[in-house]
Amino acid sequence: MKLAVVVIIFTMIFAVQVSWAQDVSRKEKMAELKLRLLELEKQQKAFDEWYFDFYVLNKNRISPFLNEKLSIGGYFETGIINIHGPDTENQTTADLHSLGLNLTAEFSERLRFVTQTSTVVRIALENVNNNPQLTPSKRTFREMTNGTYILQGYLEYSASEFLNVQTGLGYAPYGIAFQQRETFLFHQRNGPQMISNDDGFNIAVASALWMGVHIYGVLPIFKNRTIGYNLYSMTPGSNVATLGMGGRLWWSINQFATAGTSFQYGERQQGSYFSKGLDLDIKYKQFGLLAEYASVVNSGQALDSESYYAEPYYNFLDGHWLVYVSSEYSRILDRIDLATQILDPAEKSVNGFGLNWLPYPTTRYRLGYLNHNYLHETDSTNGQKKDYEAIELSAAIAF
């Protein structure tokens, strides 16, 4: 009997202890579960805030000084070129590598700041017209140069679709090629001869950049047609102590065709110049055509110059491939070699073709061929022929 009572008492004590231990364990688990829930709530709140800022408000992970919205991008291009001709040695080199960085800061729907810098590593082609009177006496690749340049930097205020005002500097809105100076955008590497006469000597304009003030907009005249305008100031390289001006008027129909006319006026050290141009951009299904004409009328002793080109193209396989043909002409008879200050006139036609492969929309591989044929009196100097051919392979990516 006593043994039974003792067993019952010990059983009750054990049951109480087990119950108490289970209660303590349950409370600890509840406390731990609450902590986990609080942590999950914090993580969810942080994720919601990040999602709202990044996707809804379109903010990035950079914390700018004035909390403006920043957009960062750019491009990189590299390439190899081979040149050869009757009196030009066969040369192959990786001639040009360029990195462009773009940044846009939007302060409001009406106010933004845009800047672009370009860093270039280049192996320069010297004596581009193969003139034996210059040094070196033949066309050749020589020294490697590099530099960083500010190509664009302006503050823009948009009052309306009709009136937008930019102050600073940017690409001159002259024709087609001068507005697409990023090498990534061209079908043909470095664009037409109009903007780069092999050594960067501009043919059509005295300043490839507007400087000071640029006003542009769209005129509310037609519903199915768009008429736009540009008006800007610039500093001509031919007389930096003066201020020149330029403008453009363009007309577009349903994005099928765009035509424009451009001008620039500025002072030279002796006299003045007036540049005028016409351009046409046609897109129809997979076909396209770029065409442009520009001429410069000079007062004083400077000779007039002109240039034009036509570039039909066709893209296929969902735009991953693009083939083009180009035909160009340029005449600049008062060209002065910058290194020697010797007269180095050039009149030539340039014909070629090429293939672009775009495995992704922002990646471009190019293979192109150009035949430089010098004309009339500039065909040769002292018996040295100037004609040559060029084959280029390049790659570019935008980001």
C-alpha cells in the first residue's frame, strides 16, 4: 500500500515537471517564432522600399547629392584596319579604340543635365593624302596618341514641345552624320568622309559642336507630319575670337522619310564662310537610304569645298544582319597640313560596301571595304600616286 502511494506521488511530480518543461519550451518557441516574424517583416519592408524606389520611382542605387534621377550609359569600340595602294605600303594596325561615357541627371520633368566624355587611344595615319612634299613622305601609321574630351555637356530646360533650351555644348544639329558622331551608330566605321577626311578634318562645317545656346522644338502645324527646327551658336575653329551661328529645319512623314536643310555661318581670319546642306533619311520595311550634301562658300581667298554621299542599306534576319553600299565625293582644295602648314589639296571619290552583324541590339561587329580614288590634279603629286584601299574590322558595344 505504501509503495503504491509513493509511486503515485512520484508519478504526479514527474507529470507536473514534464508539463512545466513543455510550457517553458512552448514559450521559448513562441518567442523565437515572434523574432523570426519580426525579422521577416523587416526584410519584406526593406524589399518593398527597394522595389518602389528602383522600379516605380525609377531610382538607381546611387545616392545623388540632390536626389535627382541619374541615367548612366556609354559605348566602347575597337578595330583593326589594313591599307594598301600603288604607292602606299601594305600596313595593318589596331588603329582606334574609344570609350564614351554618358550621364544624365533629371531634376524634374522640365530640367535635366546631360554630359558625354570620350577617351580615345589612336594610332594616327599621317600624310593621309600621300603627298611627297610632307613629312613623312608617304602615307603611314606612326605614333600612338590618347586623350579625353568633353563632347557634350549642357543644361536643358523644356518649356514645351515647341521650345527647348540647352546651354553648354553638344553635337551640331547639321544634317545626319554630324548628329551621330558616336562611332557605334554608324553602319560604316567612323561615318562618311564628310565628317572625317581620314584625319578628322571637317569638310562641311567650321565647328562640329554647338557652343553657348541651342534652341530646338517641333512646330505644331500638321497632324500626320512633323516639322522641327534647331538654332544654335558656336565658336568657329577658324576664328575663335568670334561667335558664329547655325540652324536646321527638318520635315518628317510618319517616320518613313525625314528631309532637312542646315546652315552655318562664321568668321575666318580672313573673310567669312557660309555652309549649307541638304539631307534625306528614308526607311521602308527592311530597306533604308541615307543621303547628304554639304557645301561651303568662302569669302576672301579661301576656296569653296563640298561633299556628298549616298548609303543604301538592307537589314535581314530580324535586324541581326545589315549590309550597306556607300558612294561618296569630297573636294577640299585649300586643305593645309596641320603639322607642316603646307598646302595639301584633295579631291576624291570613295566607294565601298560592308556587313554589320548585331547578335544583340547593343552589340555590333563590322567588316567594311573602301576604295579611295583621287581625282583630277590631286590624283598624284610629283609622280606619287595617292589612291589606296582600306579593309576594316571593328566591334562595338553600347551599355
